[in-house]
Amino acid sequence: MPVITKISVQQQNKERYNIYLDGQYAFSVDEEVLARYGLKKGKELNELDLTEIRYHDEIRKGVNVAVQFLAHRMRSEKEVMDHLKKKEWDDTIIQEVMHKLREYQYVNDEQFAQAFVQTQWNTTDKGTERIQRELREKGIAESIIERTMTTIDSADEWERAMKLAEKWAQKHASLSELMIRRKVEEALLRKGYPSSIVRDVLSELVIEKCEEEEWEAVKKEGDKAHRRYSKYDGYVYEQKMKQALYRKGFSMEWIERYLSYRQEEE
């Protein structure tokens, strides 16, 4: 059986040791593995010993990589496993690494989910459905998601959605009321607010537009449509203009007023 003839500390990593068997370098091990197997000069190692040592050293290396990954911020178990898979660790090793990380309390999906929800709620304008979707993408179990999301009050979410709706309505004030409501609805759904809350918010959202603002809105959209359809004449031109402006949410009264204005301009 081969015999350990020398053990030296690696210069680049003081927690790893180079093992020499029968006068030649054989492999390196983590400090914990060195102690676990009582590796020292003069110790004989058979093939089974070598296999076990290398196996446990791979686990230690995996743990170290995972800990470095976790040093930047909290991660879900799935995120850690995906990171290790990218590093091409064997599935068996990954499972052992995850077992160690749970044992050391380095990963905890319940705590991760709680921290993630609070951070997203306090620092972004995302709705609960989007936050839940992102938790699922991170591999969090549905039971944990359900428990964690109870920390967000539906009344608070409604108030936040209303504030955003008012903000976006103001941003798109140059559009027709119908188009403003469409823009607000699309934005709230995209941000992940439940459809029930979006409906309630839209039903209570007040969009006040004076006559001058409405005229400026229809004129702006009408001029765009005119540039597209000016090549047409008479009835065809009129119908295409009416359809374009009606789709933008303007009443026939405003559409007729714009068409009259266009005739006067020409």
C-alpha cells in the first residue's frame, strides 16, 4: 500500500494540503478532510481509503464554493444547486453539499422567502403575483410561498396599485381616457397586481380631462393617423381616420370635430 511521505500547505490556499505518496505528489485535501482521516506522514492508504478521501474532499470543495456564492446575499436552495451544477459537480456531491449547508444553517428557504418578500415589497413597486412568480422561479415550495405572502395586506396592495395608477394616468394624460385606462391596466398587470385589485382600482380611478386637453389629445393622434392615410381620398380616407381614432378611445363627437378641423386646414 502507498505511504504518505510528505504533507505540505498550499501557498495559494492555507486551508488545503498537498499529499505525497511514496515520494510523489498524489492529491490535495481540505483541512477538515486531513483531520477527519488523520492523514500524517507514514500513514498507509489503501484504494478504499483513497476513494473515500477524494469523495469527502469533493464535498468540502463544493461547500466552500457554495459558501462563497452565499457570501454576497441570501440564496434559495435551488439557486445554490444551479450554481454548483454550472460548476459541473456531480449530482451526488451536490446533494451531500446541500445536506451540509442545511446542517450549518447556511440555506433556509423559509427565511430566504421572508427576506425576499420584504425586500421586494419595500424597495420595488411589484405586485404580489409577480413576487410569488419570482419565488417559484427560485424553487421555493408553494406551502412556504403561501405562508410568506400573508405578511402583505391586501388593503396595502390596493393603495399601492391606486397610487401607481394615478401616476401612470398623469404620465399618459395626452391620450384619450379609454387609452389611459388601457395603459394603466396593462402596467398594473405587468407589475404583477391581481386582476381583482386592478379592476377595483380602474373602477375608482378618476381621470379628469378638460376640453382643451381632450382636444390636444385627439389632435395629436389625429395628426399621426392623417400622415398614414393622407394618400387616400374621400370616403376611404374618412373611414380609415374614424376607425383609427375610435380605436384610440375617442368619441365620435371628437372624431367628427377633428375631421372638420382637418378639412378647414386643407
